[in-house]
Amino acid sequence: MKKLIIAGGSGFIGKNISQHFKDKGYSVTVFTRGNSKIRDGVQYLSWDAKNLGPWTTELEGADFVINLTGKSVDCRYTEDNKQEILNSRVDSTKIIGEAVQKCKIPPKLWINSSTATIYRYSLDKAMTEENGEFGNDFSMNVAKAWESAFFSAPTPSTRKVALRISLVLGKNEGVLPVLTRLTKLGFGGQHGNGKQKFAWIHIADLISIIDFIEINTNQKGAINCTAPESIDNRYFMQTLRNTVHAPFGIPTPKWMLVIGTFFLRTEPELILKSRFVEPKRLLDAGFIFKFENIDQALHNLINE
């Protein structure tokens, strides 16, 4: 039986990955800040994501480990929250690196979550793994520190891949159900001027990418995880309205988003940043997306 470890696997993405590999017959262990337990055939082990502990023995002989640990960025960027966003990502990555180094039989593969937000705001240039340009603000600096901690860990016997994940669309969790409800209520217009690029990926394709990386052992380094279609916010919201048969959508200007996100205790950057990202390495390697365009993805997630 193959053995998968998921660190920080209690959230939306982690639960979908866990179910997929459990269905494939893998032994799945999830590192969690909660209590240790066994539930639905998955072992949950308690860890604090920054110190070595009994959890480290689970890495011995594992086929691969996926690290998804990190405080949600869906919050206000207070100094305390910014420090926790950074530390939760960097500390967990560093301690997994230390644990892997201590293994007699280290994991064959280590996949670490990263983010497509590592690239600068762009309207005119698609960011690929080779020519993508990093910026210098809080979110981009967190992403750079996160990947630096990952790639600097000396793990010569373990192949390493950083997934620069765009906005993940799923059926019952994540941002899509929230946007769908608002659109049905008539608030499904563009955000800001609507020109900002909208990088997204269907949860099923994200899981397929992980399968693809495990099988194709030549895949290593940073990989953009986003659908190949380039769309903007205006087109996304229009498609969402069409999918739910909303007769109209009230636009949300930037000033209203700034006020609204303040009261919702989140940041307008999550909606207004233009993420123009291309999955060049996946396409060059022959990966085939099941959901290449937003029309079919939304139809699948909302109407099927």
C-alpha cells in the first residue's frame, strides 16, 4: 500500500486530496493542529507545524508528502495576521525539511503548496515559470520566502515540487459557493473595472496535476497550477451569471469593495489583483486539463 502524508490537510483542498488518494487505495495520514484520531479511514496526527515530534516517524518510507499548511489569507492584513501568514508557511516548510533530512528512508516526493500570487500584477504579460516576474509587496514576499524555505532544504533523495496554485474552484467549499450566492441575489457584476486577469483551476484538475507529478518523475521545481484559458474578472462574472441564470449583476466599484472587505474582515487585493498566469511547464509536459475553460468548469460545479 502506498503511503501519503498531507500536512495541513484539514481544509477544502486537503480534504479533496485525502479522499482522492484514499479511494485509490493509499494509506493517508494528515498532520493537524487538532487532536490525533482515525476518521473515515484516514489517520490524523497532531503537530504544531514548527517543532519536531512523534509525527516525524510517519515520514519514514512515505511515497510522498504534500504540505498545504498556512493561515488563510482571507483576513485583514494586520501586523499580527501578516506575521502569522508568513510564519505558518515558512515554519511548517522548514520543520518538514528537517524531518525529511532525519529519515533513514526519506519520502520519494515532497510537494509544497505555493501561490500564483508570487507574480506581479499583470494585464499584458502571461507569467510562466521561466519568465514570470516577481514583485515586492506583502503577498509576493511571503510567497518568495515560502519557496525559499522549501527549495533551500537539503533533501537530495527527495524530489521537490512547488505548486503555484491559482484560485481553486470547488463545488461546496472555497470561494465559488459564496460568489454563486451573491450572483443569484443580483450582486454578480464585475469587481472594480473588471479588467484584472482571473487565474483559476478546477479542484479536479489540481488533483490530476498531483497524480501527474507523482507519475512523471522528471517533474521538479516550481509549477504553475492554473487553467490554460486567460480570462478577466468581467468575463468570469458574466459566465457565472449565465450559469446561474441571473438576469442582471450589479457591479462593485473599487471604493465599495474597499469598504465591503473592511467589514467582512478581508482584503480587496484578493479580488482586485490581476493574476495573469500560464501553466507552461504542465502544457509542455503533455498534461491534459479536463476543465480548460470557465464555462465548462462552472457548469460542472454548479449545474451537475
